[in-house]
Amino acid sequence: MKRRSFLILGSLIGLSSTIKAKSPDSFGKSFKEVEATIRAVQEHMFPSGTELPSAREMNVTKFLFETISDRTYDKDIRAFVIEGAKELQVREKGRFASMSPREKEKALRRYEESSYGQNWLSRILTLTMEGMFGDPVYGSNVKEYGWKALHAFGGQPRPKNRYIEL
């Protein structure tokens, strides 16, 4: 193999993960395909009727979408969120969002047994908690319910506007 061919091939292999990662523009379409699954996972993690506010009432799915679709967000993590949700859909034959809470728990525990699933669930939990307990200016933690549930308050000084322009 000639040196020039080797360098070109090496460059292409090195860029392959970046090429696979979705751009923010195409991300919206991909997100719509898995939104119900991500929402169902978040609502299972933070259900209604507990001392903490629910994921549904805190708008955490919208927060997750807005956060990871920002052009400055890591493309590989963006792709990981989508691919992990697709993997869960495949594993559960597209039924995850319509399962009972008990079935969802079993499905998530099975998914958690794989390192991929464990890492994906950790990422979803982190993004969900950022929404639940972050400053309400970012579109979640509605009426500061997350802070109130923990008997806490946000940091000072509080942001006056979003760092992500939508």
C-alpha cells in the first residue's frame, strides 16, 4: 500500500465516528422516532405520585431534546442517546412505551445488564436529573418543584436567560 493511500484510509477510519454522529439538523427527525421510548423511560424513572415531581410535569423530555440538539452538544453523545433508545425499542419489539410499570422495570433491568444499556440508562438519568433540578430558565423544573421537593434552592446568581438559543 502506498503511503498516500494509507494516510487517506487512516483519515477516513478516524473520522468514521464523526460521520455517523447526527448533525443537529437531522437529529430532530431521529429523535421523533424514539421520543416515546425516551419519554417512557424518563416517566418510569420519575413517575407520578411520589414525593418528587414526575418527569411528565417537569417537561424533561423537551429539556433533553433541546439540550442535546444544541449545535455545541457532543455529536457522539447525541448519537448515543438515539441509538440506545433504538436498541431498547428493538429489544422490546417496539412495545416499551405501552408496557405496564412492572414490565418496564423488568425490561430496563435486562437492558441494564449490558454495558451499553447501563451506560445509556445512566446518560438518560443524568440528562433527566439536569432537567428536574436545573434552573427553571432552561425550560424544566417547572415552578421550582424539583428544588422544593428537595428543600433546596438554585445557585446564585441565577441565570437571566438561556445559554441555548432556540
